[in-house]
Amino acid sequence: MSCVKHLVLIGGGHSHVAVLRAFGMAPPPATQLTLICNVVHTPYSGMLPGLIAGHYRFEDTHIDLAALAGFASSAFVNDTVVGLDPDAKQVYRADGMPIAYDVLSINIGSAPNTNDVPGAAEHTIPVKPISQFLSYWKALQARIAGNDKSCQIAVVGGGAGGVELLLALQYRLSQGPHAQRLSFHLVTEEAELLSTYPPSIRETFHQTFTSRGITLHTNHRVHQVEANRVHCKNGAVLKFDEILWVTAAGAASWPTEAGLAVDDRGFISIGEAMQSLSHQDIFAVGDIASLEAHPRPKSGVFAVKQGPALAENLRRHLMGEPPVPHIPQSKYLSLISTGDRYAIASYGHWSMQGKLMWHLKDWIDRRFIATYTVLPD
Ligand SMILES: Cc1cc2nc3c(=O)[nH]c(=O)nc-3n(C[C@H](O)[C@H](O)[C@H](O)COP(=O)(O)OP(=O)(O)OC[C@H]3O[C@@H](n4cnc5c(N)ncnc54)[C@H](O)[C@@H]3O)c2cc1C
């Protein structure tokens, strides 16, 4: 019997890139490594608004997973995982091929939930998967350039992702010759933008929206979508030409279908060592994981911090050693950009805004990408 263990990583999320880099620097003993991801170039979503705003190129904001897997001497399978059998210890690819594992790690992120609102999947564009969103963005720019009609663009979702994306989109489209015929809207079920942020941040963004002429539809819970219109719980029917969906994160269904322990929203329940509560040979991190003892918002900063800790625990698990706990940070730096190379930073109740904060965000984000694209010899 072979004593080589097969570690399979699903998804090229913010934590798995750290695992690949760490294992490239110091390979775990007697381990065969496979990364399965549905994209070759994985995006850093913190830079998506900057890409939309025109400050970055595609290659500034994406990590080449094939190159990173090569650095880690890992096989790279460019496919989507659609199923898992934890008893047989196999994952299933979209092309039907099973892949056997000894240890599994899942870092597949989340996507705005379009299933709960009838019509949302058919008539809106979710921000994730980002590769699909970028194709839509290209097509939208071509559509706007290709006719002279007015165009009402709406983002549904008033969290940081929706706010930042809309401001970036408006900034970019307002640079072009078509600015006069475009109008921008944000629709949210909450009474205010950024409801989980401190009041001073909410007020700042409220002022930004007002000064930029963006129409805010608060207390508008969308409960049905048709072509070019959203129906809200309060009875309002709003008409738009383009509807972007940036609502709360939803989980892939296959972990639940596989019988993994999940929380009430379908995210994989993990313990402090990042192991599935139901299956000790399965780890999960980033948005897809839920640490119920220490709940945190779905945000990339947690996945980034989990990366090195996950690498350490996978190594320990492969070597038969006990894992070490990783408690996600309770305070973290949030940097939300407004499209125009300006950002608002907050850390707990502290906040600061300006061009300098954008440069700080730019520096942090570029450093993250460089860590995984400029690899040691
Ligand atoms: C517009 C916007 C801006 C944001 N800005 C920030 C920010 O500035 N800071 C911040 O902390 N958070 C930000 N977020 C939140 C952030 O996007 C997520 O929290 C973060 O990406 C989660 O990281 P992850 O590692 O869990 O997964 P991801 O980064 O989403 O990576 C998941 C990977 O798995 C792959 N994958 C998915 N499903 C499968 C499958 N079935 N099979 C194989 N591969 C699969 C994906 O292609 C991807 O490579 C933003 C979100 C949005 C929408």
C-alpha cells in the first residue's frame, strides 16, 4: 500500500494560493497535490472595482493558478467540482470524472444568491463568477457605445461589494461620451447603505452617492425580477435597463448534498482548526466556510489570513499531527474605494478617507497579487 497521500484542493481562492506557495517553498512529505479550479486565472475581488474603473489591467488583478500549481509541483485540473462523496472519498468534476482524495480542502468562495428571488437568475447579472461578470461588463460597454438611447443601470445590494462596484462602474462610464444618457441606481432592502458599518462611514457614502447623482432606493426589498424591472416588497416596481445582482453571499449546493455539516445558509460548518465538523479529513476556508463559534462577515480578508494557518494544518494533518486553532480576527481594516482613486478606510470605529487611502489600498492589493505571481526561484 502506498504511503503517499493525495491532497486535493478545490478552488483557487485567497487561502489556497497561500497553501500552494507555502508547499512550493517547503513541500509536505509523501504528498501528491492536485488543485481543481474552474478558472485558470483567479481574480482578487478586492481589485475588481479598480479593474472596472479602469485603473488596472486584467493581469494586475488575477493570479495564474497553472503557474502557481507548477511552482508547488501540483497537478492542475481546470474544471468545476459539482459533487462529493465523502464516504468513497471522491470529488466529481463537471465532466463526470471522479478524483479520489485522502485529504480535501475546499476554498470555492460564494456567489450572490439568485435562487431565493424568482426571476433573478434569468434577468440579472450576478457579480460572481467574476469571469462571467467581466464578459457582461465588456458587452455592456459595447451596448452603450452602440446606440444613443438612455440607459438606467441598477445594482441590487447595499453592502460593500455593491456600493464599491456601482461607484466604479459609474466613474468609468461617466468618462465616456455617453455619460449624459446614463443614470445609476442602488436598490437595497436596508434602511441605509452599508448597514453593518459605523454611522460615520454610512454618512460619508450617503454624501458620495448624493454628490455623484446616484439614486438610492432604500427599504426596497426585491422579491421578484422580470425583464428590465424589479418588484419590491413595498409595492414599488422599478424599471431599469441593466440589473446587476450583488446581494448577500450564497453557498454552492453540492457540499450540503454530499452530507457535510452546514449552517442554516448551506455554508460548510468548520471548527477552529478549519476542519469540517462532520468530516475530519475535509477542510474548508474563506466564504464557503462557517465558523459558528466566531461568526464573521463574508470577506476576503478572513480567507487571506486563513491561508498560512491552513497550510500549517494541512501539513500537520498529512503528517498525523494535531492541528492548531485559528481564530479569525475580530477587527480588520476595511478599504472601500469610490472609483475615482479615492477610498474610505475604517478599522472598528476609526476611519479616514482620501486619495492617500486609495494608494494604501492599491499598495496592499498589488502586494497580495505580487506574492503569488512573482514567485521565488
Ligand atoms: C465587488 C466586490 C468587491 C469586494 N471587495 C472586497 C475587498 O476589498 N476586501 C475583502 O476582504 N473582500 C471583498 N469582497 C468579498 C470577497 O470577494 C470574498 O469575500 C472573497 O473573494 C472570498 O474569498 P475566497 O477565498 O473564499 O473565494 P474566492 O476568492 O471567491 O475564490 C474561489 C475560487 O474557487 C473557484 N471555484 C468556485 N467554485 C468552484 C467549483 N465548484 N469548482 C472549482 N473551482 C471553483 C473560483 O473560480 C475561485 O478561483 C468583495 C466582493 C465583491 C463582490
